[in-house]
Amino acid sequence: MERLVIGCMSGTSLDGIDVCLMKLTGHGLSMTPTYEHSVPSDFSPSLQDSLRAYSLEDKPLSSRELCELNYSFSMAHVTAIEKLLTEYAQNCVEMTFNRSSIDLCVIHGQTVFHSPPLSHQMLNGALIAQSIQIPVCYDLRAADLAQGGQGAPITPLADYILFRGDDKASSAVEKQRRERRAVVNLGGFCNVTWLYCKDNIPIYHSNDETVPKGHLVPYTNGDKDEEGLEGREVNHDEGKVNVSDLVSGNDVCAVNQLLDGIACRYFDCNFDYNGQHAARGKKHDDIVEVLTTLLNQQAIMASSNKDNEYGNGDNGDGKRSLGTLESPLGALEKIKADLRDPDLIPVFTSTSASSHRDVNGDILAPPCDIAYSACYSIATTIVNALKQQKVHRAIFAGGGVRNETLMNIIRTLAQRSDGVSESGEDGGEDHSEGIIIESSDVYSLSIFDREAAGMAILGGLCNDRVPITLSSVTGVAKAPVAGVWAYVK
């Protein structure tokens, strides 16, 4: 069975819509995805400003303004999808393309608020379906939230299907070993899918009612394997394993929410293109301490069992999704740009620049140093998380990968054998071999397409009546079949 499915993603960075067409071969978790085509589509400045005011700055809208925003946002999807279909039709050389060949369009929508159990993904799915004349599946988080889950992260199963295969390993040695991978998304927030890969094992979801009874291997073994990794032994005689034994995921910390906030505040631009402002800066220990403390608190919160005010903080596995209330921009109130003539600013000879403080005790630093220190703090938090999970290989995707300064720091810290702390404190396990840092481009999937491709895969699972979330990730008691559907005649 082959299906052509469109996936659409609009993230908290609010830079636009990524649209990706995937060919899905097979059924359920055993499907094989193939990339077909993709297009980016930027938001108009007015739509971007309205979305930022509504979703990030929490500015009130009238009922009419809210309806107009939802309409404009949904029609922006129509424009982006039509662009994809036009380009794909022009590129088809082996067949005459007809949009009736497209089986499904899956749309994430815009997260304007997320603090479980409260969450809202803005979208008018019926409007889009009628406009493009393709069935639309959307609001993928709602079913999980309704049954007590966090509704996030929702991409781990898609990441498993995209990046599970040891056939993609670059050497025979890698194919033969059990490799722990991480798929790291650098968006508004960083979220990570943890994959424990093993070849040639049919995988099934514990809540997939289409699987015959007795095909699942119960999770009964908490022993460690030869590499010290927590997990179960796979029963090769039965040849089946519950996917939750091989896949997990959680949020880590803010990324572009912080970096874009710094770009807007100190450089009067929406984002730091390629990290060029940060590249001219130096690390300020005081700023790193403030920001790393905040980001570590987010990382702890994402693995916390503390309930929020609605009694829904713990997802059952000790993980909690970060939401719109966890914006890090408040920390910048105590960090002020030092805009004095550069000739009057002391020359810093060490790798860590000294910070100045004003009469209020606020940190004063050159804007580029603030940007670099933020990159360093984010990289430290992410690499610490990777090393705590004993990851062999980390596959990065998302808009944050464009920030070369951030990625260079991540690569440097990932190779340190003494942990990431430059203060000499114990960084945990010895990683003398380091962590292999790759982008999703290595797997023939652009860093900009991974989430949109993931939406297409999740829609395929929804269409197959396979749950797209895992109890071990979102904490839902029993993962439900997800998706709201808008059909066309």
C-alpha cells in the first residue's frame, strides 16, 4: 500500500509554514517513508506580527480579530499547499500528476497556548480541506490531552519511523552494534526523541487494536544491557517488541524563543541570521550562569512530577511538556546591553569576558556577548541532556540548526570527555569518544522538513487507526487514536 500525504508545520518561531509531501509505503509503525517534495512559505509581515502578538505576547483580540487571524492563518496554508502541488506537478516526469493522487493533508496548526490540560492549536481545517479539495487531519494533540496526557512531544513515533534504520549507519561496525540515538529539534523549544535502535524487529504499539493478541512482549525486564543502558532484552524468538521500549522523548529547554527574543531586543531583527551577531561575541560567565540556571530549571520541569495548577503536571513517567508559560525572556530583564563606545569598553583577554553591573545590579554586556552567552547556555543544557542519556549519535533538525554559532558550540561540547562544565565540575559519564553530531540532511531530509515530514507520518498513523503518542512520553493512561478530520465530497 502506498499513499501520498502532505504534512504542514508552523512552529513557535513563527517564521512561516513548512510543507512536505511524503510517500508512505506500508501500514502502521512498519511503514517506510520516502521524501517526495517540499516548499517553505514565509508568513507575511502582518500575519507574523499578529501571530506573535497573540501567541507569544498574549495581547487580547476582539472576537472579530481572532476570527480574521484564524482565517488568514488557514488561508496561508492553502497558499503554501497550492505552491507545493504546483511545483510537484511540474517536477513529475514519470507520470501526469493529479491532486486526486494525494490521499491526505496533515496540519499541525499554530500553538497559541499550551499549558496542559489547556492547549489550543489554531486552524480552520474545514476551510483548508474545501479550498484544496483534499481531506485534512489536524489538531493531533487534542485526543491525548483529553485523556490526561501532556499532548507533547508528539513527534517521537514519527522520528522512530524516519530515523530508526541501522541500514542508514555509515559503517558495518555501526550496523552491528546497538546504538542509542537522539533526534534533536531546535525550534522555539528543544525537544528530543530518544531512540534505542535494533535491526529487524517488528514493532507494534501497545494500544494498536489491529495487532492480534499475544504479539506484544510485556515489559518485564529492568536489567541493564552490556553498555549499562536501562532497558529490556528483546525476545528474538517471539520477534515482537513494544515500541515504547525503544522510543521515548521529552522537551529540554527554550532555544529560538530565547535567541529570537535577544535578536529582537538587541539587534532589531526577527532572528540572528546564521548566528552572525553571536559569532562576534564572547562568553560572559555571569550571563551564562543566569541563563543556564533558567534553562536547567526548564529541563528539570520537563522531567518533573510536580502538578501545575490544574493538577496535570506529571505525565505519569515523570515528564512534563514545556509550554507557552515557560518563556525565558523574563531573564533578559536583568541583562542590559552595554552600548558604550567600543573603544571605552575594557579589552577582555580571557575566553570568558568580564561582566559589568549597573547601579541596580543588572548585568551590563555588549549585545553580541549576550547573544553568544545565550548560545553557550543553550548548548550546555542540550549536550548535558545527551550525555546523561549516553547517546552515541545525535541527529539535529529545525531552524535553530541554521545558527552556526550555536551548532559549533554544541559540537565542541559534545566532544569534551570531562562533561561540558568549564569550571572543572564533574560532567557525568566519560565520553572520551564524544557524541556524533549530524543534521537530518545526512538522512536525505532537510533540517526544515523533519517536522512537516513527521506530520505526514503521524497522519498516516491516524489513518491506520494507530495511536501517535506513547504513555511513556506524554503520560496518557492509554494512548488514543488522534486527529480531527475534515472531508471533501
